[in-house]
Amino acid sequence: VKLTLEEIAKGVEKEISIEKSVPCPECGGKGAKNSSDIKVCPACNGTGQVQRVTNGLFGQTITYSTCQQCGGEGKIITNPCRNCGGSGLIRKRETIKVKIPAGVEAGMQLTIHGEGHAAKNNGINGDLLVVIEEQEHPNLKREGTNLYYTKIISIPEAILGGDAEIPGLDGIFKVKIDAGTQSGTVIRLKGRGLPSVDGYGGTGDM
């Protein structure tokens, strides 16, 4: 999800549209309308695995593999649901609201529990992973929780000093430029940067 520095500074709620697997409404996620249409797989007796015994020089070796007849499910549907083809799942586009805390950084991953794909046989849903993408700001550069702004001044301003207006995330700030200011001078505005995630570590400077 793309965020501006203004959104990162305050936290924001975003709506995300995704297509995911959800339980079939026709069969309730079972894959068949009637429970009597779901049979135990005769090939693996419901275990989902088949074993193969081979004789060698050092005795018998037993190997296990996924049952090909039921695909490891342990069950066979004799009359599959027409809506989902027996999978118990259909694809559906949903809009999910995600609360993003203030102070997040590019590449940070948020986990929204239970909002991922539905599992077969009404199992536990997966999670939705939201990756933060930070949009470039036209005036400010971010380093951690600190913000940087480069102000170009004329030689007379540097010699004589004066006031300068600095654009921040929540307004315009006035700073004093001392007479005789050298190129590369840093003026710090305390607490005018970004907050750390969940408030731990305080707020950065500008």
C-alpha cells in the first residue's frame, strides 16, 4: 500500500481491494451439498497417504506418498457442488479496511490475521500481508524518524542573516538564519519529524 509522508506522520486507515478464496455459499465450504456425498477414500482409508513396501539387501523399506486418488484429502466427493466444483472454495473480490499506525517505514510488513485465503474444509483462514511503500515527498527527505529540508539562500542572506520559511508536514515554520551562516549549516526543529511506530522511541526532528 502506498503512503505519503503526511499519512505516515499521523497514521491512516486504508481500504484495500483484493481477490481471495472464500467458502462456497452453496455448499458451506464442504464441496458437496449433502454430507452423504462425501466418502472416505478407499485407496488410503482416509489417511491421505499411501505406503509402498520394497525389499532390499538390508530388509524392507517403507515409503509414504500422497494418495493420488484423493489428492491427500482422505475423502472423495461423489456428487460435487456445481458452484465450486467440489473444492469448497470460490474466488471473490473483497474490500478490507486496514489501520496503519503512524511512523511505519518503506518495506515494513503488517499482518492482518484471518483476512487471507480461506482454507479447504472450513479450516483456519490465512493472513493478509500488507507491505508499506513510501511515496517520495516533493520537499522533504526522510532518514528514520528525522526529516530533512534543504534551503537555498543567497550570499547577502548568508552574510546579513534573516528569517526563512520552511515547509513541514503540518504547516510552514519560520527559522532564524544567523548573520555569517556557512553553507551546510544545520538548523534543528525539535519534535517536528516523524513519530516512531507505536510511540516507542519518541518523535524525530526536522
